[in-house]
Amino acid sequence: MGNQQTVLEGIIEDVATELYQKLWNAIPAEDQTEESSKAIGLNSKETTLFVIQRFMDKFNAAAEALKNEPSVD
């Protein structure tokens, strides 16, 4: 059971894979090397994690701010 992915980890992995493929397809064939593949792979994972973390931070901050506003019932 220790090896199971959380839903969020699965989403991050899926998005990172999609970003990798998008970046890889944008590189001319003659520049597609093992080194560039590794660099793009690392960059796509780091970028995906950064974007999702920033989104969640901003989303949670906005939700917290809404909690403090008076209800319009």
C-alpha cells in the first residue's frame, strides 16, 4: 500500500507528461537528443509542480478571503 499514488500526485504526473510531450514536439528533430530529453523531463516536472502549487495557494487564499465576507442570503 505504500506505493500508491494520491490523486494529486497522479494529476501532477499526467500534466508533467503532457507538458513534456508538448515541449519535446516543439524541438526540431535534429535537436532531439537524450540530453535534451532529460532536461525537458526535469523542467516539465518542476514547472508542473510549481504551477499547481501556485494555483492551489491562490485558490486557497481566495477561498479564505470569501469566508470572511458577509453572506448575501
